[in-house]
Amino acid sequence: MSDDGDHAITLNRLLDDRVAERGDATALIYQDRAISFTALAEQVRSVAAGLAALGIGPGDTVAVWLPNMPEWVVLEFALARLGAVAVAINTKFRKHEVEDILHRSAARLLVLSPQLGNVDYLSIVEQFDAASLDALEAFLLVDDSVAERRILGRKAYAYRALTTHAAHEADHGRSDSPCNVFTSSGTTSAPKLVLHRQSAITHHALAVAARFGYRDDADAVILGALPFCGVFGFDTIMGALAAGRPVVLMPAFDAAAAVEQIERHRVTHASGSDEMFRRIFMVAEPAARIASLKEGAFANFSADAAALVDSAQALGIKLFQTFGSSEVQALMTYAPAGSGPGRWAVGGGTPSSDETRVRVRDTETGELLPDGESGELEIAGPNVMVEYMHNTEANARAVTADGYVRTGDLGYIEGPDSFVYLARLGDTLRLGGFLVNPREIEAYLEGFDAIALAQVVAVDTERGPRPVAFVILEAGAAFDEAAIIDACQASMAKFKVPIRIQAIDAFPITSSANGEKIQKAKLREQAQALVDRQGALS
């Protein structure tokens, strides 16, 4: 899927190819300022020279703690040009999380903006335990108002000074050079450091550019609203650049601002969480403001995907679930050929790269499963990670002997070139001896007039694991828990019937680089406490 038909392409070769092809065409739009592919490449060479003057070279790690902004993109390519590694840090992370990532990645340099919105990042940095950051040598401040200074006894340089260097012409990166680290929380207390090589990034970016239609649509303009520090936002922006199409960078998501950017720049493609699209559709008044939007790829973290897809279709937008993770990259799938709204609301799809391989393994027997049978999804191909950095134990658990990543996701193969993602295995319910996708029960509950949204988890009882539901009610609706449970008993297998249904005002959520996710673990704790305290109704 690379420009020359193999996997030998580096990030800077990808950029140079786009310069040769697109030249003065717009690559980035930031706060209504346009940056061409030629100007982007020139900045990359200057900043690479500036970083080299600071001693950054092949194999070095540099932590980047920035929102979506041109400097992030420039640093991505500049570090790759030096054969160095960009360690992405979520701007929502704070002292403990950032210290941990800096320490375990052995970052030599931390790049940050001193102030973002109402958050003083320098004050956070000044609280770091300097002694624990033995590899950290300096800071790089992205802010035109700051001068060189010292922080934690280390030199702090101004980013703008790097842009004045003469171009760094040599590309020291190789296709197999590690270039990016993303964090993946998984099931551990500390984020795992997911390491990718240049060929994985470029191959996948070109695959996304082709499969998602960015490159074939001469009018394509892509919205970069998700944080670049997560693979969902990162792969969206990289796919746009690989296609030679402009991407609109949003430093932070705001629905009204997103609508304004879509309208002003005639955005055609976007990626985001389900909640982001719901908010965009809600504030797009009149709907003609987002008439340019043709397609959207979303990850479903919270509620009824089918209703969201139908809402988009009513606006003339093809909205479909995609699939991905830090380990295999985001936008890994596109809607299967010939599919319609019913399939678009379901996870999984056709891999962006024809070289990606997907199989399914029985979680109990360890045997590979035939098409149509559900088990753990395993994925291999040029898009997958190199490893979890400095984590031999996690690597042994996550990667099979023949190179497949164990995703921890439940799904099945649906045909020769597509698969279905059902749920995280940790969220999947084993009820009555069967694996049950909680969405099946949730969708049934949401069919009641009183219930707007539902989430289902399992609790331990004397009769084994049983489901408990939490629901958000329609405004002003009356709620009769016993009556709804009775209706469930008449319509589904007994082991799927919730033993309690509790109405709550909102689901507990947590923010990540890829969107807001419902905290199933908290719901499980609340459900267990409810059953232990009040017992079951079914």
C-alpha cells in the first residue's frame, strides 16, 4: 500500500512524495492559517536541525505533551528524520502520569506548551520529582512569549529558536526505525507504552488514505478533532497527509467550534467518538451548516449506535463504526463493500490494508474458530506494534508465537474480507455458560418508551454470574423496575434477564485520547453492591 509498492518507505519519504505531488496545496489548517506541504517540509527540516543541535539522534526518545497544533505535526516528522522516537502524552494527563511515562520511556526531552486554556502546565512540571527523571535533560517550550530558562535544574529552550536553523537534509530514519510511542491502559494500573516503527505508520496512513476515500476525493478536507496523542486522532491526520489532502486541526474538541470549522472549510470527512458526532448533529442549526460532510468514522463508547447512524443518514452522511487500538492503530477497518446502515452501526469491518490478517480464538480451549463463531480477535500485519516498550511480560501475554496481537476483543469473522467486533472481552458477559454481548440486552431495554440509554454488567450470585442493568430515563418518564424485568422474562432467555435494573442520572465516564468511555468497572462495583444490599428481583 506504500507509494513504491513495498514497506521501505519512511515518514519523511512519505512527506517528500506529497511535496512533489501537491507542493503548494494546503496540508494543515490551524486557526484559519493554511500551511502548504512545501512549507511543512521546510519547517520539518529546520526543526530537525535544531533538535540535532540539542543532541537528539537515532534511538532517542522525546516526549511531546501538546494539543493538536502544527508544531506537533512538524515534530512528528522532524524526530523521524533524526531516527528518534516521539512519545505522545495526553494533555489531560497530570503529574503522576506524566512522570511515569517520562521515566519508563527514558525521554531525553519534554516538549510542552506552558499554558493551555486555563491549565498552567509549567506549574505541573515544577512539581515533578526531578531525581526520578534521570534521563530527562531539557525542556522545549512551544510559546513565542517565553525565553530560555531553567526548570528543575534543566535547560528550557524555546521551540521558535529551532525553526531558524538551516535545513537538515539527511534522513536518518529507516523503515524499521521505531518512531512513535502511544499509551494503552489495558488492564494494568500503569499505561503500557506501545511502540510503532516508521513502516507501520506510513503503510497504515497510505492504507487509510486509499480505503477511506481521502485520496480519490479531490474535494476531501478532513477534520482533525481527536487528540493527536491517541491513535484515533493520529491516524486521521496521518491518513489525510498521506492522501495529500488538507486537515483542519482543532486543539480541543468543542461541538460548536467543530460545526463552524466544517462549515467554513467545507470539511468532507471526520473521525470521532459517538458522543462527538451526537454533539455536532445537535448544535448544527440549521443542518445545512454541515452539508459538506460526506462520511464519518466513529468508535461507539456509550450508547445506541444504530440511532446515531440513522441520524447521520437523515442528514445525508454515511456514518459507520470503525475499529482499532493503540496496538494495531485506529481506522483499521472501513464499512464492508455493499453494506448499509444496519451494518454501519456494528463494529469491525473490512481491514484498511489488504495485508492485515484477522483470526478468532476460543477463549477457553485456545482453538482457532471457524467463521461466524465468537472468540478473541487476533490481528497481524504491517499495521501492528513492534512491542510494549520495556515490558517483556506484557509482550509475552499480548503477542502470539506467530506474530498475532491478542486484542482482548470479542468478535467473529463474517466473510472473506471482514469481521465483526462485539465488545471488549472484559465487558463481555458469561451467562448461563454462554458468552453474551451486553449490547444485545441493552438494545432490548432501550426499546422501552421510558428508557433512553442502558448499560449492562454482570455480578456474582449464588446462581453464578447474572446481569444487572443501569438505565437513563427519558425526561419525565415513569420507571417500573419489576414490570420491565417481567417483560424481559417473557422475551429472552432467562440467563439474559437482568436481576436488577437501576435508573441513574448519568453513566460514569472517563476521558481518553480517543474519546469518552463508560467506566464498566465502576458500574460492576455499583451493581455488586446493589445486589449484595437489596438482593435480586429475578
